[in-house]
Amino acid sequence: MALTGECFCGAVKYRIDGKLFGARSCHCSRCRKAFSAQASSYAQVEPGTLSWVEGEDLLTSLVGKSGAGKRFCSKCGSTLCGIVDGEVHGITLGCLNEDPGIDIEMHIFVGSKAPWEVIPQGVVTYDTVPPEWH
Ligand SMILES: [Zn+2]
Ligand SMILES: [Zn+2]
């Protein structure tokens, strides 16, 4: 069963024929601005499983020196996916239409969260990233 997602204005639509994994929320100051929110909510996709159904020509992207970046709708500004070296790496959970059947596994960069954000009790948090990512 495919998952579908779309941007805020609905001009860009995608489907994913595969599982999501590695769901996480990053609370760093960069993600707050990139996602216009208290944190990012992001999950990785298996390579090649995301296809653009509508509006791919409306996508624009912002890529950093590392080769990692994001693609967003040029009409409404919704961030739809993260890219690494030009390939879709993962998606923003907020643009999904269905329940992906996974939970956010961890909250990272909680040490630099916004002062106004209250982190819920009982979630897995890291000041920066998990030790195995270093
Ligand atoms: Zn849009
Ligand atoms: Zn971040």
C-alpha cells in the first residue's frame, strides 16, 4: 500500500512505494527555520521508492556545501523532502496524507531547542545526536 503526500497548496504530490524508517525530530536552530516549526519531523525512504505524481516542475531546492538539502514547493513553500547528492533521502512527515505506521524514534539536538518549546515526557532525546552517529 503506497503512502501519499502533498504540499500545503496541493500543487505537488508524491507517492512512496516502500517503507519509511529512521523517523526523527531535530530541534536545532537550522531545522526550526527550515521547517518553520519547533523542530523537523523527518523519516528516511528506501532509495528509489518516492515518485512525484504532480507538480515536480514546481519543486525548487536549496542544497548546502555538503550536498545535503531540501526540496520545497515554489508556490506555497512546504518542504517535502530532504535530498543528498541529488537523490531523495527522506520526507517531511507533516506533508504525509496517511498514517505511515511508524513513530518518531528520537528527538535530536534537544540541547539547542527553542526556549519556548516543551519536550514531552517519555520520549528519547539527545543533546546533539546519538553516540553511534559520531
Ligand atoms: Zn505547494
Ligand atoms: Zn536540525
